[in-house]
Amino acid sequence: MSKISGSASPQVATAADFLIASRQCEVRSLEYFLLMGRLVQSTGHLIHELQRERGVTSLYLGSDGQRFGGERAGIILQTSEQLEMFYLALNDIQHELISQPVSSPLLGHIARALHGLGQLEDIRLRIEKQAIAVHPAVDWFSDTIHQLITVVCEAADTVVEPSIAGLLVALVQVMTGKEYCGQERAAGSTGFARGRFDRALSRRMLHLVEAQDRCFEVFVTHAPEDSLALWQKLRGRPRETEIERLRQIAVSIGPYKPLDPKLAETWFTLMTERMDDLKQIEDSVESAFHHRCVERYTEARCSLADQSTLLASLEQGVQAGGSILDLIQEQNQRLQQMSDELQSAKEALEERRVQEKAVLLLMEHRNINDDEAHRVLRKLAMDQGKRLSEVARALISIANVLT
């Protein structure tokens, strides 16, 4: 077939074009996480204030509204301020979130978190009027906080830079461990405020301590050096011995022997100090995450500029044509190494997802609560001599076959 007279041949993209595009994609990804850093930071601050509000709410409702009303009012103001900061950070990154093709699960969890936060004023009003029991109120705070932590978890799953992914894994683990600590503070405050712990509340305390230990085990493997130093400092505080003593009272005293309700204030103060220390660790990891994003972004921009100059000289024939192939191979090797390191960093996130899915399956199938489902999963793992994640995957596989 003859060519049409006067038509121009289309310009064919070269290997150099796609090599540059690969670098540009990396730069854009790092730009995205620079913006994401502010949302992650504001989410962490909001979670901390919601945890404080949940703790004082458990004391307020546990004392039938007779105590901690003033403390609750002050904390509500601080939570509201952090909520406003969260909304501002989310608004700033909304366009980038929506335009990212990898963000669909992340957007879904943000939507669920926003739905929960939209109920906050109604929940507060019901608490003020004592029109809600302590357990549903605490559960509402816990569910909303869980959704916010999951937002950070899903953000970590979109990272393509291993060192950044590792820091976000550490951040998710310390956030989750701190959340279990907050739930333990609320559970203990409830028991001490009413002067007794029934068996269900004692079992919940045990579950929450075990859950914290698992989170911090993973945290230690991914945390930066400064954050690890803060963690060791926390563990060495004399306060930890007193917390352990009160834990033993909570899980062994029995439902019939009354406790001094003043222990609630002691417990709440000690656990609040512990959570404040955990917040310092969380802030330390978040700071390391931000600095690493800036560092990698600067490196990527410089590398892109250097590579553009080199490719321009190659295309002009200044160097041998085979050098472009060398650059492509170098880029592929670097990306493969990043992929291997990234897979290791994200295994902790995947295990978290698998275990949560298995717990939900157990709750639905056996009609049990979250604590009981975790206990069943742990017992299955011990009986079979397997890791929790292995047992969780097996349960999910069986459920998929049966449905």
C-alpha cells in the first residue's frame, strides 16, 4: 500500500523516553507521599485526642456522671481542634488522593472514617445525658479510631519506596499498639471506677496486653534508632511496674471482692502517662518518615536531572549507543532490589489484614465478640504449633471454599 502524499510519519517513542518516564513516575510517587505525610501526622494527633476522650468517657460513665465532667469538657475541646486540623489536611490532599489509581481501598477507609466522625457530636450528647452505656460508647470510639488507623495502614500499602514503607509499617504498629493500650486504659478505668472486674472484663484486659506485645514486637523490627531508644526508655520507667501490679489485680481479683474506686484515678493517670510516652515514639517515627520522604524526593529529582542530561548527550552521539542499555539495566536492577526490600516491609501489613479478616469470620460464624474471636484464633495457633497468620490464612481459605 502506498503512503498518502504529504502525510507525516508518527514519532516513535524511544527507550530513553520510557527510562525518563520511569524516573518521573518515581518522583511523582514521592511527591504524593510528601503530601500524605501531613494527613498521616494529623490522623495520629486526632487518634490520640479521641483516645483521651474515650478514656475520660469511660470514667465519666463508669461513675454515673458524678466525676470527671470537667476533665471531659476540656478534652472535648482539644479533640475538636484536632478534628478541624484533620479535615484541613484531608482537604489539601483530596485531589491527589482521588487522582491516584492505587488509592481505591484507601479512599474507602477514609469514607468510613469520615462517616464515623460525623456521628461524634451525637455520641457526645448521649454521653452527656447518660443515654448510652459505657460499653457501646467505648466501642464507638474504638471503631472510629480503628478506621483512622486503617487509613494509615492503607497509605503504607501504596508506598513503592522500601525505606519509607518500613517507617510506615513501624508507625502503623506503634499506633495500633497505642490503641490497644488506650482500650486497656478504658477497660481498666471502667472496672476500677465501678469497684469490680467481672470475668469478661478481666479476659479483655488479658487480650489487650497480649495484643500490645504483638504490635511492639513488629515495631521493633522496623523502627528507626531514635524511636527504639524512646521505646527502651519507656520500658525502663518505674511506672511500668505499678501498671503491671494493677493489671494483676484486674485479672485476678474476681467479680465479688470490691475494689477502692480511687484506684481508677491512679490507673488512668499511669496509663495516660504511658500513652503520652507512646505518642512521643509515634511522633518520632512520623518525623523520620517525613525526613525520609524529603530526602528521597530530593535524591530522585537530582537523579532525574542527571539522567536527562546524560541521555541528551547519548542521543547526540557523544557516548557509545550501548550506554543507554546500561542505564536501563541499572534502573531495572535498582527497581528489582527495591521490590524485594518492599515485599519484606509489607509482610507485616498483610499479616495484619489477614488476621483481621479471620477474626471477622469467626465473629460472624460463631456469633462471638472481637475478644473471643482473637482468643479462639490464638488457641488454634497454639494447638497447631503455627503462626497466627498461617492459621488465619487457613481459615479464610476454608471460608472461601464453603461460600
